[in-house]
Amino acid sequence: MRLLLAAALALALPLHAQTYKWVDAKGATHYSSTPPAGSTKAELIEERVSVMPTDPSLQTAIADMRAQALRRQDYVEQEYLQRQRLAVEKDMLAMMIPECPYRAECGEGFLPHVYPGYAYGAYPISYIPNASTTGLAGQPSNIVMLTADAFGVLPPIARLSREQAMYYFVSGYTAKLAGTERGVTEPSATFSPCFGAPFLPLPPSYYANVLEGKINEYECRVWMINTGWTGGPYGVGTRIRIPHTRAMLNAALEGALDDVEYTTDPIFGLAIPASVPGVPSGLLDPRQTWSDTAAFDADARRLAGMFVKNFKKYADGVDDAVVKSGPSV
């Protein structure tokens, strides 16, 4: 086809060419060599004298090629504008003040020789899409604590009593995995009080008592979701699948687990639902997922011992019922 076009152009005559851009009723953009019929408005975006073949079919083919090229150009321009808009929004959300030489107009609060590089600046809350100007929301009916147990002994979902909520909140348990930090070659338990130890100006027991008050006041249900391993520890078992975690979380939030039967974990004392919509029942009890139940019991007792040892640091600040709600060893 291109050879035919080249040959035709050699015998072509100069013609007056125009290109129109218009948008139909559905919002689609079109390009054509003639304006659209009817009352649709069209923008003349190109008008020039060009060399065109006299064959109408070739004229149509060339016009189509030009229209396709313009559509591609329009798409590229829209993509560019979109990226520019996102870049501007990103700059707004993380506005940086470049380093400047120390001068009087910089003010005493900005000393680049003390804080080299860049300093963060403030930005209006209106720059954040869907931001709440009050910073307030309604009271939750469910509280979910998230952990990733690399030992593979905690259930993927458990319902917590008020005392257990305080215990596991103060414990703030998760596990470091091999490769996530230098020197970590095997899973190790990590306890960060209230899941945020570096940010607590007051003792963890204070926040646990605040949590208790909120649970009592608003009658919240409390859950622990474990996204770690099942069927064995890290390196032996497999990671709990995201669709299963999502199904368990949705079931808890929608109230689908309010009236189901529960069993109690003999070591951790956690209430495990017997069934969850969309989740294999064999996944819910971690002991049933291990081929070596003796090894499971040993690892479960080992992790339970870590919980008990860690919680001794905070036992004086909470009721005795909270201490007793933890694992048994």
C-alpha cells in the first residue's frame, strides 16, 4: 500500500487540504478532512496546500492515515498533560524548600549549614483529594489489629475479648523476616508496644486503658488478623493468601461472624471461628494445617513464652485480668 501511495504522489496534483477536530455526543474525539454533518461544532486545526493524488481512494487512505496520526498525537498530548498534572500534585503534597546560602532573609530558624539538603514545607489541606477539613470520622464498630506471624502458629483471624484486646495491643506483636533487615537470617519475634513504640510519650498501659474505655463506650468488636504463614513456619509453610485475608476481614466487618461457632485456642486463648464465607475451614485452625503437630505445639509454646516474657514489663500498669488473658505456657 505504501508503494502505491509513493507512486501516486509522484503523479499527484497540489490540492487544498484541511483537517477538522470535533467531539461527538458521546464525548469521543474525531479527526476528518471534512467537517461533521449536522450542528456539531468542529475546530479547523490544519489548513495547507499539499500534494495529493487524484485517485479518490488514495485521497481517502491518506486522509485516514493523517487522522490516525493526529489521534495518536492527541493521545500523547493528553498523557503528557496527565503526567504533568500528577507531577504538580506530587510537588504540592511534598513541597520542598531548596537549600539556600545563609542570609539574614532566611531567618534564624533556617540554617542550611546545620540542616543540609532540603527542608520540608507546609501545604494547604485543599491540595489533598477527598481530604476531611475536620479530621474527624464516626466511631468504629470494629477494631482490627494486624500481625504477620512468621512462626505459623497464630490463627488467620481471631475474635478478641476486651482484656485480650488490651493484651495484644500492648504486646504489638509481629515478626521480622529474613532479608528484611541486615543480620536477620531467620524469623524473629518483634514486640512494639501499641504497634508504635517510638511514638509513645506515655506508658503503653495508658493507651491500653484508653482503648478499653473506647471499646466499652462504643461496644466495638475486636479482631486480630494474621497475614503471616500457614502450614508451617517461614521457609516451610506458605503465606496466607490475600483473597482469604480479604474474605475474613469483610466477613468480620459485615457481621457475618457474629453468630458462628467458635473454638478456643488452647495456648493463646483466642476465639477462632469455625467457618468464614469464602475461606476453607481447614485454614482457620493453624494446628490442622501443619503435617507435624508436635512441631506446631513446640513452636506455639515457644512463641507464647515470648509473649509472656515481653508482657512482664507492662503488667503493673494493667488489671490482673488483662495479664491472665494472654497465652498460657
